[in-house]
Amino acid sequence: MAIYKNKKILALFLLPAVILVVFLIFLPVLLNIYYSFFKWTAYSKTMDFVGLKYYQKLFTDGEVWHAFLNNVKYAVVSLIFQVGLGLVIAHILNVVASRRFATATRVIIFIPAVISLTAIGLLWVIAYSPSIGFINPLLEKIGLGAFAHDWLGDSKTAMWAIIMVSQWQYTGEMVMLYTVGLQNVPTEIYESAKIDGANSVQSFFKITIPMIKSTILMNTTVTIIGAFMVFDEVYVMTSGGPGKSTEVLATTMYETGFRMDNMGYASSIGVLLFAITFIFSFIELRLYNVKETMKGGGKS
């Protein structure tokens, strides 16, 4: 009876959170899927059923594919810098953790992650400016003036310029997440490896990476999902321009829905974004469950 009462009390405390999740997450997702089958605008009184028309259009729409490829670029570069370089930096700082500057360095590189995305975007718009920015003068100071450029004004460099801003902002966050995982690795393992003659590089690949696979997997998933959900940086810095060179799926969805007032098609783009993030989340959970199952099997 006591257990039954405890379950009822627990359910009562969980109920508000469940209600919020249902009405703020699950219901909007289902409604968005439903609306994607209709042609409608923000001010239309009726909706015309079009079935799978918008989904067929997705696969032939050059703008959507261009935006998708920009998201892919975003994801690839983010994996290299945030997941890869972030792990290397975290490992180096963990090795020198006993020194004073290690903690200060972690704080400094984490600061960009807590700054407003709008503020970050405006800051780098000024930094990239060919007239008042510091990027081009800095290049000239170090003898690379030939590379001075209108970074956000050129369709060939604008997307890469935006992508690099995200690396500056979020690599520090990945370092902090890796630091938590690295601190759970027993130092005795590194000491034993050192006695056996392993150098720092060998310890990194043979000990560090295998011991924090779960953290690497989580960071990889978070980074990929973040790369496909990016909106603020692009919208603040270029609004998808010059032309449509920096459009990503989220900005394309925004433009389609709120500028072109084609809410049905915008909903289908939203479903595409949801599908991409859901797939990566599902894969991450499956891989994590398989890993935990293998661990459990090894112990039994």
C-alpha cells in the first residue's frame, strides 16, 4: 500500500511536466505534420488538402537542397572543430590540470558559449566588415594582406565565415563536456601506461578515446543536431545572403512561411528538420544502448 501511495504522489508531481511536454512539444509536432498536408496562409480562412504534394516538391526544390548542403557543411566543420579539436584541447588541459592556468583557460574558452547568439552575430558582422572590422587589418599586420576580403559580402566565403563563428562559440562548450568525462578516467591507468612505455599520443588513442566513447557519442549527436537546427547566426549575420548563398533549412523554412506566406510548404520543411534530428537522436540512443548492453554482458 505504501508503494502504491508513493507512486501516486510521484505521478502527481510529474503531471505538470508531462502536461507541458505534451502541449509544448508533442502536440506542436503532430500539428505541424498535419498542416504540411494542406495549402494555407497565415490569413486564410480555409485550408486546401494537397496530400504529399509538398513532400514531392522538397526532393526537387533546388533551394531546399542548397540549404541542406549548407547544413551538411556546417555539420562536417563542426565535427572537426567542436568534437575533434574540442577533445584534443580538453585532453591537453586535463593533463596539465594541476597547473593554475588550466582552470582559467577552461573558463575563458567557455565564455563565448554563454553569450547571446544575437550579440555574437552582430559582433562578428563588425569583425568581418572590410571597413571597420579587425579581421582584414589583422591579416595585413601578419603579412597575409592578400587574403583580406569582404567575407560576408562574397557568396563564396559568406557561409564559411558564419560556420567559423559557431566553432569559436561552441568549441569551448564541448571542451567543458569532455572535461567532465575525462575527470572520470582513473589517473592510475595513465600512470600504468607510462610505466609500460606509452607516450602521450598512444595514451590519447588507446586510453582516452576508448574510456570516454559515450561522451564522444553524445557530443557528436548534439553537434550534428545543432548544425541542422542553426538559425540565429545565419539570420543575424546575412539573412541568408548574399543572394541565397547562406540559406540553411531553418532560414528557408522561415522565409517560406513568414515572407512568402506559404505555411503548408514551410510546415513540410519543418517536418524534414524534425525527421533529420529524430534520426540522429534515435541512432545515438541505439548505439548507447548497444554499448551499455555489451558492458552488462561483459560483467555477467
